[in-house]
Amino acid sequence: MVLQARPIAFTAAVITFFVLGIVGSIVGLPPCTCSKRALLGALAAYAAAAVAIRVVNAILTQAMIASQTSKDHAGDSKN
């Protein structure tokens, strides 16, 4: 089963945005600077999560293919 990249990446971006926004406001940054940094961090988190999910999906797909081919070959040797 492959994972859906868009919802996971979007969730990571939203969480990152709010975490960076809260951290920036605690540190005492101006709201404009805080929101710009949070937005850039959210975009970076979205991109990183999307790439990570694609890598995981590729690994899962290869594992499923290998599992099916090994089952097929095991069935052929018994006949």
C-alpha cells in the first residue's frame, strides 16, 4: 500500500508553520519577520516531506514487487 504524499506533506507544513511562528514570537521577532520565516520553513517542510514520502513509496513498491516475484518463483518450483 503506497502512502499519499500530499496530505502528509501538507500536515507537516502546517505543523512546521505554527511551531516556527510560536518560536519566533517567543524569541521576540517582529510579526512580519516571524511570519516570513514560518512560511519559508513550511515550504521547506512540505518539499522535504514530499520527497521523503516518494522515497518511502519507491521502497515499498520495490518490496511488494520482490515479494510477489519470490512467491511466483516459489510456486513454480513446486510444480
